[in-house]
Amino acid sequence: MFNISVFTVMLPELTPEEGAAALQRHGYAGVEWRVSDESRPSGSAGRLAYWGANHCTLPLNEESAIRARDVAAAHGLIIPGLGTYIDVGDLENTERAMRFAQTCGARNIRVNPGRWPDADGLSYADSFARASRFLEGCQELARQYNVRAIVELHHGTITCSASLAQRLVAPFDPDFIGVLHDAGNMAREGYEHYDLGFQVLGPWLAHVHIKNASYAAPEDGGVWQAEWSPLEDGVVDWDALFSALKRAGYEGWLGIEDFSAARPVDEALPHNIGFLNAAIARVFDSA
């Protein structure tokens, strides 16, 4: 039905070898490697270590690509994609990431279509045009390396919703340019009915991330603030999400990306896959 993977950004205290062993132990089918030259692998572990002192990150080079391939293979894991941190317009690092993906056998790499609001004050129209030019270059490289570049539904970008993402990727071949759906991010910005989103995305739906978020009211009142939450306790309606995926005929990967820090990783991994499998079974085993 679905294969389930983990994005290693949520395993900051584990090495790639330790992370792969843990995923194998708890019954995961795949690993989505965090790949970045900006990782700071020293320092204390903790909530901020996801994007800082993260030991389960691989630098963007050929040696690490071989390591990614071999570590995954040694633990029976498939690599559905790479979580790369490539800024809009950076075709040099896009090509490096595609070489990495080709070596390790990953189908997808993530690229950033541009932040919003733009730091340089670009209008949405100009930001969109810049992203379109970038994806044109990404598609040329993708054809060369047989890898797909995907943009994520992510708050703070020009693709925060399914409809905005589809508007950007519509001119491109879905074999080489796609969209990563993320209901947890959409809780912060860009929410659209899941059925609508999947219908809009159609063949460009390339990958699905699994995480959750909630809102906390300030003690003195005012604007509620979003924060990451455990999969089972937040605003994402999993039955609705999986029902929509069922109707859409999606049979791709689900990548867990739990930033709640509600449990230590040795508890979070078995809990999350158990919760996810139960949620899927409720929908797919029902009449």
C-alpha cells in the first residue's frame, strides 16, 4: 500500500549507521537522508539540533553518496529521496545533489522555490518568474541524471499550498519535476482541503511528508502560535488525509518528519510507525 521512510533530520543524535540500524529494527522501508554542507555536527543535542548539531546529516560529496548507498543497503532500506537545502537559482549545487542521488539511488531531491516574503523584496510575480527559470534548469539536469527535483508545500515559501505549487510546476514534466505534500506544514500556512490538493497536483504529487502541528494561545490572549506536535495530537486529520490519498490512487512514499520532541527517538520511531500503520488501516481496511 504505502512504503514508510524517515527523514534523518529527526534523528540528530544518531550517526547515519545508527539511524539506519534503528529504522531497520523498527520496520521502516526507507531512509530520506539529510544532505547538507552546512550541518554543524558538534554541540549539544536537543530541540534545535534538528537543523544545527545534527549527526545524521551527510555532506554533499561523492564519498558521502557512496556511504549513503552502502549504509542503506546494509540495512535493507530504500532511499526515496534526499532532503537537500538548495536555494532557488543554485544550479551548481542542484547538479551536485543530482550526482549524489544518482550514486546512492535516490529518486528525488528537494529544491527551494524561494522564500516568501522574499528577503530582497521581490514581488510574488518576480519570485515566481525566478523559480520558473530555476526549475527549467532543474529539469534539464533531471533529464541528464534521471532524478526528479521536487518542491515542498512549506510555509514561508511561494509553494505553501497545493494550488500555488501546481501553478509553478504545471509547465514541467512530472517525471522530472514534482511536489512534496506536507499536511503538517499546511497547518501553519497554505491549508487546502486534501482532496482538492491531490486533485490539483495530479501527476506532480511525488512524495508525502508526515508530521503534525498544533496551536497554543498566549497566556495574555492574542494571536495563537503554531508549534510542532506529536503525530497523534494536532490539527492534521489523518483519516481525511489517507481517505484523500486513497481516492487519488497515490501509492508512493510516506516520509515521517516528527519535530515534536515529545519522545526520545528510541520511543518515537516505533510509536510513529505503529500510529501511522493503524491510521492507514482504518481507512484502507474499511468498506
